[in-house]
Amino acid sequence: MPALVSQRCLNHSTREAVARCPECGCFYCRECVTEHDDRIVCASCLKKLAQKTETGPRRQWNLWPALQGISGVFLACFVFYVIGRMLLAIPSEYHNQSIWKLGWLTDMGSDSDD
């Protein structure tokens, strides 16, 4: 690798190079480099880095909240289904209030009066 003092700027051939761009590997003078993210880079590489940061990283979808919502809806449907089946299992005598007229209920009430 040649020494930095013997290198010339890529853009200005009459000037000595003071830095080497870590992105492209070319040598540049003081006017052709700038500091970015604690590194010294050339203008063309800085432009490429700026375009990368403008677009930003691609967003990934988080499916966990959607799965929780869907499973919650299915769980609620299942619970309401079970409750509905239990309500349908109630005998029809209960609905027309004839279950209260059965003998075993009236016998229990008369025993408590004694």
C-alpha cells in the first residue's frame, strides 16, 4: 500500500491527499472530504449514504397483534356458543314457570315453616 504522502487527490491532481475514503478507497484532499458518522468520506459516498438514510430501513410487519385479535374473536365466539348451548339445555317448564309448581319445591317450603 503506497504511503499517503505520495498520493494525490482524485479530483485535484496538483494537491496532496490527506485522507482515504473508507467507502470507495480513493484518496482526496481536504476540500473533497467531509466527516459523517465519525468517519471521513468523500462527497460521492456521502451522497450515497444520505440516500440510504432517506429511504430508511424496510419496515417489517408485526403479525402478533393481528393473531391476538383474531384468536380473541374466536375465543369470544366459542364462549358465547357454549353459553347459548347451556341456555338451550334449560327445560321448557322453566320458561312457562311451571317448574315452580312441582311438588318437591313446595314440600321444601313447608318444612322450613315448622
